Amino acid sequence: MGGNGPLGGGVVLLVENSEEDERLALRAILRAGVDVTVDIAHDAQEALDYLFCIGSNAGRSSPDPCVIFVDVKLGAMSGLELLERIRADRRSRVIPVVMLSGLMDEKVIEQCYCAGANSYLAKPVDIDAFMDTFRAATRYWLNLNRTLENPTQQAVRYLA
């Protein structure tokens, strides 16, 4: 999961339980003009199984995602709880996580950032705006953002 090239490339994990939002996000991501594979989880547990290669994803051999898009409202385990689990594990704590919501609730936004979200995006109601938002986010995270070459190494250095 090293630095992404100028043409992007890599895996995006989309964690979304709304079929309509999933369809729109998938279409926007694939039309972002980057070489990308999109893996989809429909709930938090499915995402955890995917990330940690357990359950139905035991033996998964695809690379870790370059970015994870997570809907805040997922069901039994919320997107915020999923984010906390992602950040708690050294194998996934440095993968960028973008939280998604149809609401602009300041308290939820603060909770997401405090839990380690890299970004918080409002899912616009307007379909064209929704598509533009996802295309721009995909281009940023796959083209411009740089990730660690070895994400399992601790990314903290203590000074003196």
C-alpha cells in the first residue's frame, strides 16, 4: 500500500448499506479516471472480515485498500464504531478512512475526527453533486494522497 502513482491505482473499500448510494458511489468512483478496484462491504462486520481476512474473507489475497469510504449509519455496528475498530488495530490504523453521511451534524463530525477519520464528506441529495463529490474524493485519495510503504510498521517516532 505504498504511494499511489499519478494515474492512481489500487483498491477502494466502500462500506455502504444503501443500495442506491452504493450504486451511485460505485459509478462515480469508476468514472473518476483512475485505475481502481472497488471492493464493497454492506455492513461493518463484513468490512472487518475483509480488512482482517477473517470469516468469509479468510485467505483473501487482494491488497489492502488505499482508502476506505464508510457510511456513518450502517446498522448494528455504526460507521463510527467501525472506524474505532479500524484505528485500534495496527494492521489498519494508517489506512485513510473517509466518513460519509447525508447529515451535517457537527457532533457526529467531531466524533468522527476524534476517532481518527481522515475526512468527512456530506453525501449530497442532488445526484450530479453526489457524483462530483465521489469523483473528486476518489481522485484525491488515489492520485494525490501518499501512504506509507509498510503500513504495519509503527508510524510514530519519539523525540529524545
